Amino acid sequence: MEGTPQQPKNCSSLLEELVAEARKASPGGQVADYIPALAQVDADCVGIAVVELDGTVHTAGDANVPFSIQSISKIFGLALAMDRMDDTLWERVRMEPSGQAFNSIVQLEWEHGIPRNPFINAGAIVVADVLTSRYSSSKTAFVQYVRQLCSNEAIHADHDVWNSEKEHGNRNAALAYLMKSFGNIDSSVPEVLDHYFFQCSIAMSCVDLARSLGFLANKGIQPGTQQRVCDARSAHRINALLSTSGMYDQSGEFAFTVGLPAKSGVGGGIIAVVPDYGVICAWSPPLNRFGNPARAVEMITQFALRLGLSVYH
Amino acid sequence: MEGTPQQPKNCSSLLEELVAEARKASPGGQVADYIPALAQVDADCVGIAVVELDGTVHTAGDANVPFSIQSISKIFGLALAMDRMDDTLWERVRMEPSGQAFNSIVQLEWEHGIPRNPFINAGAIVVADVLTSRYSSSKTAFVQYVRQLCSNEAIHADHDVWNSEKEHGNRNAALAYLMKSFGNIDSSVPEVLDHYFFQCSIAMSCVDLARSLGFLANKGIQPGTQQRVCDARSAHRINALLSTSGMYDQSGEFAFTVGLPAKSGVGGGIIAVVPDYGVICAWSPPLNRFGNPARAVEMITQFALRLGLSVYH
Amino acid sequence: MEGTPQQPKNCSSLLEELVAEARKASPGGQVADYIPALAQVDADCVGIAVVELDGTVHTAGDANVPFSIQSISKIFGLALAMDRMDDTLWERVRMEPSGQAFNSIVQLEWEHGIPRNPFINAGAIVVADVLTSRYSSSKTAFVQYVRQLCSNEAIHADHDVWNSEKEHGNRNAALAYLMKSFGNIDSSVPEVLDHYFFQCSIAMSCVDLARSLGFLANKGIQPGTQQRVCDARSAHRINALLSTSGMYDQSGEFAFTVGLPAKSGVGGGIIAVVPDYGVICAWSPPLNRFGNPARAVEMITQFALRLGLSVYH
Amino acid sequence: MEGTPQQPKNCSSLLEELVAEARKASPGGQVADYIPALAQVDADCVGIAVVELDGTVHTAGDANVPFSIQSISKIFGLALAMDRMDDTLWERVRMEPSGQAFNSIVQLEWEHGIPRNPFINAGAIVVADVLTSRYSSSKTAFVQYVRQLCSNEAIHADHDVWNSEKEHGNRNAALAYLMKSFGNIDSSVPEVLDHYFFQCSIAMSCVDLARSLGFLANKGIQPGTQQRVCDARSAHRINALLSTSGMYDQSGEFAFTVGLPAKSGVGGGIIAVVPDYGVICAWSPPLNRFGNPARAVEMITQFALRLGLSVYH
């Protein structure tokens, strides 16, 4: 850590300040509108939560309002699949950054159906295939895993979003069928996509998300319950993947500017892991041209800069 | 840092151990042979050096034998260009990982002559153009900069390698002319390539390299001389770029496995930055299929694992 | 025509000669084996038929044995869709050669879901979508159209092949879903693929095929029945498309060497149109590395060279 | 031929009509302006010439004004290289259409430096390399060849255009160096580019061009002089290549609509070969979005449609 994080008291007031600044700032883009259920979200929502390793929770704004976690669910999926499968997982999905956004499908073609990493859609679909193939009811297993991680039994998928995603998921279907043609999908494609869209449609608040991912900042042990979620090596690996590939085609810029493992979703959420300190989650629906939530990214950036948090010093 | 680095005494014996293991290990690939001057290098050379922030130097094997630094020179070039130019540099070269190795030229075409980052060849050629355009004698300025960083006035370019590179540099010429056709090269292409091949052909030892890059582990201040080489933000940025893009198409795997900012060169060298601790440089000429020196990568990996060094914890 | 075609008597004996040569020649490749139903075909079958504009039929070898027409069906599909739809068809599929075989999916991505021409799979799937959207029962309409063209009511789809294709059609499903994500598929993808695989699985003999396509050599009028199948401009257009794009990534070479509009299928058939003269169909299952039937291509080539048939003189 | 070509008298009045229509039509684009020497051309020039096999010449408009032949020179280069080299030429350049315009450099990368055909820039540069390697003075040989073909000793390169091309030829330099890195260029790149830009900068009139290419419509024999320029097979091959690849990424559309072997240049010229009849050359500088001269293409299209000329009937 570049400096000692400031006191909790300062932390809360800093969060209030960041939310106030965000509310004044330009939205920086449009709310995701590829499905009606997402387009209806209030563009003015702004929330942030920090959960420290000792369990202290700081919040500001709409930090307790659930939203569609979308691609942030890829972290849960990966952690669960790493738990269920040995290192042969990495023969089916690589651990390299993906370069241009445009070429997800070009890259799959070139690299024979092996996605570059588990945080691009193709990679998350392979992970979803691992889960559907290894659980009799992968959707139930998934939601229970998430509920346990954030100690909130009320977590559930939003069925409107889930159904909408399935209706508008032609591009993901193309990726899945292309990988199946290369032999990299075991279950049936509709079943895999059903799981994938289910996990994307889970709704959680900033507090839920920050609490659920504490184990990544704590070498695999969940701070609240002291339960081991994964071994220290797996936590390290997930953080490394988040650092190189968690922010779409803005991952390099985020490392360059902020320097924290992070993952965003088109629902407007973003989480960032601060090893040995805690997890931050910010939320603001409008997305910038890279598909990242502009004001939420800015809140995380300011929080990290002002507290001197960065893994690259 | 995951744990407190062990004592210096242990460090030296660990380095001896790593060199002994490397000498017994399979070379893991072939020595670069695209130019005769590189192909003549003794494949059995193995060296490692660690320079800590307090100036302590640990070495083992051929740690004082100069070798062709090749792409490691891209760090010096970038640091010098960042010193000479403001943030408009980042309009000419991006900060994103590059994805597939194959598509350096595809990406340049798609992204209108703007390279993905300064550690792929196209990006380093843009940096070389910045230097040739801003110095009356960029080659002299470059070598003096490096000499000062490692406090070794004997550092120089190997003219055999330099000439050889120029004769075999058709692919780099293609990249440079393509970027010039998009307006992203100001100087004449032959002049830019002359500088680029010059800096690649500089010869340095493991000790020279580890000492020269100490400022990256020390927020921009060179440990030996206490001179400020760059501001803390620039050091952070270079470390972030090294973390996402320093190891060719193995950058993600290196982050995943080791978790340190690092850069390799086809001369067989690799440096890794450990923030707040120091810099490691290992050398072993044979290259794996990604163009990284297999045994040198393994030495760094083992050093980091045994001492618990990783920025991702 | 470069020279006056020789007498019918000579034509028949030439065909016998070509079949004898083909039987002696190396198969030049393997029988398509991506589905069991095709892999079972006798690799030694060799047949050829020529149907002239006056109705004269010349045959040799297995010219009356039905085989899976596969991609030759794309001609029937296109002719039927051009009949049912105005020139807005060409906003949904282009008329340009496709370049590299590998990049069917790359090209679709780059060109926003608009396939290059109706003879690559993606283009034929768009044509199948036109048919499924415009007929209450497109499969019935299709087979009746073909039966009428070759005056053979016995023509039918091979249900083993049809079902097999559907099970192994993941790559075509990927193309279809990608195009649907760009809005270029109206019907449901499973319905479109069902039609597409149905038409591929129709079985016809060399005589059937040569007879059915006579209208392309006769400005749109079917020689046998004197019925107008399409206008002269449409026949011209189909011949032009066959000339630039009918032979996969060997289309240029076939124009260069032979110079006739032609279409091959992975069932081992190939048809070639000789304007103002007639249609040739040859069959031999083993495929070369471009997916074209090696010995059948050679028979057509020799026939054209010996009779001096070429549109390019 | 679809119909008997009309009488010469009618032909001349048809040409006058076409020129009058062209003068009234929208220019359909901009004059090439990537070099000043081309940008200065009068956008209003319109000319057309038809040279029949018996030597009859029909003209209208600016048919005797010389203009920069640019890519039309690729036909002369290819014919000369085919004369100097056996079929191993086709191991260095293929005969397949090239697909997307954008990917000239992508394709070269993917296909290891072997261009798709001799009418894209990369292919013409390989041809230029053949000529520079086989002639002590390839530029002199080239211009003499062209002078002889059109029986006009005054033909020469425009040195302003030639020098301008060299200054703005970075993209062609990129192609050439990339091919050299794959071993597909023998001579030095600057020498090859010098030849290439020289041949592009030759100035000829519509009458010169139509007369010079008569051998392509006459099985290799130059109509005026009865000299054999090449064998019938070579004339066939060039016509086939022109048919599939002569009109950039509009080649398929031109085959579809017109159906004649043709080649355009960014100087605004286009030639079309009518086997057994003659050669047409039209000129109008403004270029459409494919880089083809819009009004010149339209004049050729109308000429072919009204006389019923097409190789695909």
C-alpha cells in the first residue's frame, strides 16, 4: 500500500463527498438499453460501499439498493468453477488479456475456440459450461454460493432481466455455438446460456457485493465469517486476472490510473479489491463508450487516489 | 507484500540455489537466431542479480556478464519519452494489453496506426520517434541516460548486433511505414529504426539492469544516488504497463503465476520490479514459444514464490 | 465459345475417357466425414453427365446414382429467393467474393452481419431465412421447385443426412446467431437452420443436376420444358456469382484454369454452366484441401479444355 | 456474346450519347487527392474509346487526352512478368479474389506474405519485384513494352506524379517490407517501389489504353500489328483475373452487373475487355467509395448493356 489508509471516520465522509461529486457530474454516457428491464433503471442512482477486513462497513448514497450485477457475476462463477475443477480449467480458458473489444469472435476463431480469459463473455460461458456440467442444478448452487458469501438469504435473480437477456442473447449464442463447434462446450448450448443469463440477472446492492468479495482481499478467507472460500493462490490468481482483464478494453487504463483489481458490469456496478484492506463497490448506471459505468469508475478512482491505494505503488 | 522478505544472507544463498537448479533444468527452447550476433551467445549462461532499495546487491552465476538487453530497452525509452513529453504521448500510443501476438499489424490497421502499448514493437517505435524528434542526437542521449541510471560509464551498444538488426528488421520497417501512413511517425522511418535498433543492441549485465531500474521500486527516486528519475505517478504507470503488457503474450500468465511488473528481451534477460523492495534481473538465453527466456522466467518465479513477493497478494 | 463444341458422339466417348482417367487417378483427398451419413459414401464412385440445350444427354460412370447435393443446393435456394424477393435481397447479402476461407466469421463481424455472397454458408443461411419467412412450408416449396426443374418427382431429402447435419451444425448455428444479433435473420434460427440443412441433404444424380440447371445456360428458360425459370438478367447474375464465388477459396484458380461458372458441394458433386451450350455435372466424393471434389474438378477441367469451353476465351 | 454488336456507325453515336449523359451526371465522388499531382486533374474530363479487333477506333469526348494510368499499369506488369517467368510466379502471388479491401495487410500476415492476386497492390509489388530482378533496367523495359503495345513512342511517365507517389507511398512500403520479412521480395524494397511508382505514373489516353490491350480480346495476338504478345492461355488467365479481381471491392458487383474483364485506376481510367470484339476504355477522374471512377464505370456499364456484351450471357 502506498500510504496507511485513513481512519474509518474519514472514510465515511470521503464516500459522502464522492457521491455528492458524482451526483453533480455529467452522467458520462447512457444506461444500457439492449434489454427493456435494464433500460428502466433510474440513471440518477449513485451509491458506494466499502467493507474493510475487520467488518467495518462504510456507505453513501444508494448503497443498499439492489441492482443487476451482470458481469460482476463472472467473479463468482470463476471462483466456484475453480473450486470444482483442477488446473485443467486453464486448458479451456486462458489467462491472457484480450486486446481489442471487437475481436472476441475473431480471437475465438483464431485460437480454436479457447477464450482469452474468464472475464470476457466467451470465457464466462465456458465457466458456465463447467458449472452446468458439474452441478445437477447449477443455478441453485450459484445463488446459494452468493447468498452465503454475502450472508444475505434474500439475494435472487431478477426474472424479467433473465428472460430479457435470453431473448436478446444472440451474440452470446453465436460465441457458444462457435466454441461448441471447436469442442469447448460440453453441455447443450441452451442450457449453458440459461445458466449464464441467470447469473447475470442476480440483483445485489453495493454492500452485498463488497461484503461478498472480501475473501479476495484476505488471501481466500471471508472476513466476516472467517470461512476459507478458496486458497490464497486462487485469490491471488483471481486478483491478477481482474487486474489485467476486469475492465473490458479499459483494463490497461484502469491499471495505469488506479492500479487495483476490479470488475464492472453493464448494470452500472464496479467492485475493486484492495489487498489487505477491503473491497469497494460503486454503482451508477450510465455507461461510457467502453461499457464501464463512468461515474462509478470515477468514484473508485478518486477513493483510491485520495487514500493512496494501488498495488503498483 | 505477502510476507516480510527474508534476510540478505538467505537471499544470496537462494540465488545460488536458483542458478544451480537452472543449470540442471532443460533449456526450455532455443536461443534467438534471427540475427547471427545473437545466435552466437552461449546458451548455457545463467545469471541472476537482486538490487535492494538500500543498495545491497546479491548475485549468482553470470550476473556480471553483459548481454544484449533488446526489449528491456523499451523501459528506458518509455521513461525518457515520458520525461520529454506530456500526456499527449498517450494519444500516440495506448496503455492497453495487446491480445494475440500475431496481430500486431492487424491491430495497427484496425486502430489506425495507434499501437496498443509502448512495450510491443510498434509502440516502442513510436517512442523511438518521440526521442529522435526531440533530441538532436537521440542515440547519445539514450546511452548517457542508461549509463547514469546504472552508474556504469562503460555501457555501450554492440555494433554487430545493431547492424545485424537493421539488416533483418523488415517486419519492424513494415510496422513503422504503416504507422507513418497513418501519420503517427514524425521523423523519417530509417532514422527512427536506426535509433530503435541501437537501443535494442545495448549490452548490460544483470547487475547493471537491476541497479538501473531501482527507481521503479522506489516511487521514482533512484536508490543509489537518491536522484529523482521520474515522479511517483510515472513510476506507478510504468509498473502498471509492465504488469499488463511486459511479457508478450505470456503477460497474463506471469501476472497470474508471479504477480510482479516485469519485462523480458530476446537476448535472454528479464527484469522484475518488487515495489518497496528492489529489482531482480535474471538471464538465460534460450527462449520459450512466447519469446520469453524460459529458465530466467523460472528463476524469477521461484524467487518471488519463495519470498512471497507479489503485488496481488 | 472458343471453338465449336465437338459432335455428341465424340462428347460421349470423351466422357467415358474422363471417367476412365478419373478411376485411375489418385483420389486427391478424403471423403467428407464430419457426419457419419456422408462418410459412408463409396469413395470410388465416379460419374459425369452433360445435358445440352437441345435436351441431348451424355453420361458416363455413375451418372445416375443419387448423391448428397450439399452446397450445390445454394443455387436452387438463390434462384427461388430471387424469384420471391426484389433487389432488396442484395442489401442483406452482397455479391462480392469472400477472400480467405478462414474468415467467414471475421468478415461477418467486420461487415455487420452482411455476408459477402450467397454461396458462402452465411449467405446461404440468409437466403434460407428469406425462404422460411416467405413460404408457409419452405421445405416443401424447395423440394417441389427442384423436382420440377429436373422433371423428376422422386427427388427427396435424405433424412439421415438431414438429422446428422443438424447435430453437427454448431458452426452454422454460430453464423446464424451472429447475423441475428446484427438483425439480418428474421425467422427463428432453429427454423432457418432446419431449412438450410434440409436443402443440403437433398439427393440427386449427375443427370438430375445437369438437367435442373439448364436455364442458367439458356438465359433463364429451361431447355427441356421451355418454361421461363427466371429472367435473362437473373441467369446472368447467378452465372457471375458462380464465376467469382462458386468454388470456395479455389474460385479464382478455377476461373483462371477453366473459366466456367461452377459450384461444388462436399458430397462430391460439381456443376459447371456453359452458356449457350449446356450444363456439366461430375461426381467423385473425395475432397481436396479446399473442400472441392478433386477428381470431379479434374473431369470438368479436362472436358472444358478439350472442347475449348471458357467464358474468358 | 449475348447479341451481335451493333454497327460501327451506331457505336460512335452511342459513345457520344454516353459522354453527353456522363457530363450531365453527378460526378459520384471526389478526384483522388492523396498526391497533389493527381488532385490537380480537371474533374470534368470525360472520354471514351473503343478499339475493335479489326482496328476500327471509335471515340467521344476527351478520348485522346493522356491521364495517369495508375493501377491499369498492373495489367502490363503482369503480362510482362508472365512472359519473363514460368508458372512458379503463382507460388509468389495467388490468383484468388481478395475479399475485404481493408485487409490487404491482414491477409498478407495470415497468408505469410503471399498476396491474393496480382491486381491488389501487394501482388503488383511482387510483380514489380520480378521485373526489377529480371531486367537490368526494368523501368526502361516497361515503358518500351507499353509503347510497342499501343504503337505510340510518345508514352512516358509523369515525373511529378512519380515523385509524389514515392513521397506518399508509406502504406505500399509497409506492404513491401512485410512481404520482404516473409522472404517474398528479392530486390531491395526502395528499388522495387521505385519501379512500382514509375509504372503507376505513366500517362496514356483512352485510345492508347484500348489499343494497347487488344491482345486480351484476341487470344494473345495484338490486332493492329498481328504480333503475338502472349499465348492464348495467358490471355485467358489475365481475363479471368480481371473478372474476379480487377475492380477492387466492387469486382463482384461489376461481374454481376456488367460481366466483362475490367481494370480501373485512381487516375479515373477503366478498361474492359470484350473477347472477340475489342477493348473499351473510359475516363472520368472522380472516384466512388470503392476507388473506382463512377462516371467511367457507368459509361462502360451502359455500353455493355446496350450492346448486350457480357461473358456470362
